[in-house]
Amino acid sequence: MLLTGITAIFASLLYFYASFIIWKKIQTPTQADIRPRVIKVISIAVLLHIYTLSSTLWVDNHIFFHIGNGLSLVAVLGAAILLLTHFNKPTETLGIFIYPLAALTTLIPMAIDSPMQLPIELGSHVLISIAAYSIMGIATAQAILYGVQERNFKAKRLSKLMQALPPLQVMESTLLQLVKIGFILLTFALISGAFFVENLFEQHLIHKTFFAILAWFVYGLFLFGQAKYGWRGQTAARFTIWAYFLLILSYIGTTIILQFILV
């Protein structure tokens, strides 16, 4: 337990350190490329975060779930996915939003001692769902930045943050790629839920299904509109943000029920 606490603290500090590096780069755009340094720091932070999380999420071949390790899992998956994009795209600026949150959620599981043991089937469904939420979370952060960047570019008002962001074309392609991957995972999450979650109405989880399907429909509508009609810019940003809001309603409501009602 002591070792887990130490790794959690170190992971949190590394996330904050990477955020500091990114913030300095935003303030001083002319300094040297920070991407290699950010990749090294975040790689270590993610590994420590995974080790810390595994000690509370997976115990004696069982999945133990509570709101703390749920949020921590969302954050570590988000940080890991963003880290992967750093290798072929200049996306490190997005870390200023993701990495501080990861730093905070690394420590949350250590403060909660009332996990709920889940069957492996239901636990797998939950983990697939969280993976989808994490990717869509990064896509939403990307959509917010992309929408603000495009609006300011048209108005010719570029702050230091906007100047530090990748070009609009890179931002748009990254957003679309993330939404496509997240949409596939969300589809698997809904299918696995249909097979593994029994007595849906008795478990008071019907609201989760409703909001998750509604979010899936909004994402699917956006992807269809983007492919057929070329939806982009503010339209793409709004669809992504609103769909993720629906996912958050689904996730938070279900987590609260699992944690405080179905015990």
C-alpha cells in the first residue's frame, strides 16, 4: 500500500511537471521543441499511473470498481491515448487540459475504501465503456480548442495559446480520427452491455442505456454528415461536445448508482 501511494504521488508530480513544460511553451512559442521531453515525462507518468490504478481496480482476479478508480481510469486512458498522438502529430498543447486532470485523479483511488466487486462480464463492459469515454473526452477537448481556434482565426485574434496549437487542418483530422475510434469502441460497449448486463430495469440502469444510445446516435449523425456533406468547423465541434455531454450524463449517473445504491 505504501509503494502504491508513492507511485501515485510520483505520477501526479510528473503530470504536473509536463503541464508546466507545456504552459511555458505556450507563453514562449519561440523556445525549442518540447515534444520529446513531454513524451518521456508522460510515458513514465502513465506507467506509474497504471501501476497505481491496477492495485485498486484488479485484485485477486476480480474487478473492484468505485467512482475514484473509474475517474482515474478515464484519465489514464486519456493521457495514454494523447501520448500516442504525440509521436506523429504536434498535439502536446492539448496536454495542458488533460494532464492536470490526470494528476488529480491519480490520487483519488487512494482515498476511497468502498469498492464494489463486479462480475468479469459486467466489469469488462464497464472497462470498454470507459475506454470509449476516454477517447471521446480527448476528442471533446480537441473540439473545444478547434472551435475556438477557427473562430479566432477568422476574426484574426490569435492569442499565445491559439498560436501554440497545431494548424487547423491537423486539428480537424485529429478530431475526426478520435471520434471514429471512439465511435467504434462505444458501439462495442453498447453491444457488450446488451449481452452482459442482465435485468436492466431492475438494476436501475435504463437511464445509462438511454443516454449512451442517444450519444451514439449523435456521434453517428456527425460522422455521416461529415462524410456525405463535409460537416466541419463549428458544426463538428458542436456535435462532438454535445454528444460527449450525453456520455457524461450516462457515466456519472451509472457510477453513482453502482457506488451508492447497488451496495
